[in-house]
Amino acid sequence: MRIFKQRELPQLPLGFWTWHDHLKDTHAAHTDDEMETAFAAPGFDEEGFLTGARAVLDALRVLWMGLMATRGRKVA
């Protein structure tokens, strides 16, 4: 973003983007820790986890395909 700002839009405030990038990094680290703990827990249901993960990924695919289908068109 700093390069874009310097090259394209010098007045662009980067505070939000810097904060958001840090938030994403922190979230990824916490997610890794939580998944490690869950996978190591006695009775962890790997098949159930994978079934849920597939459902989430399918839903995200629907979301992104819908966004791509409306890209460039005005949506009311």
C-alpha cells in the first residue's frame, strides 16, 4: 500500500490499512494456535471437521462467484 500511495495517491491515509494488515496477521496466528489445540484434543472428530470445512468453503465459493458475476455491474 505504501508504494501505491507514493505512486498513485499521496493523500491516501494508511492508518486503517496498516491496522487491518496487523489484525489479519494476528488473526491468522490465533487461528493456527486454536486449530493446533483442537486437533490435539482427545476425541477430535476429523471427519466432522472436514465436513464443516467443506461446507464453509462451498459457501465462500458461492459468495465469490456471485461477486464476480456482478463485477462491473451496478447492483441495487
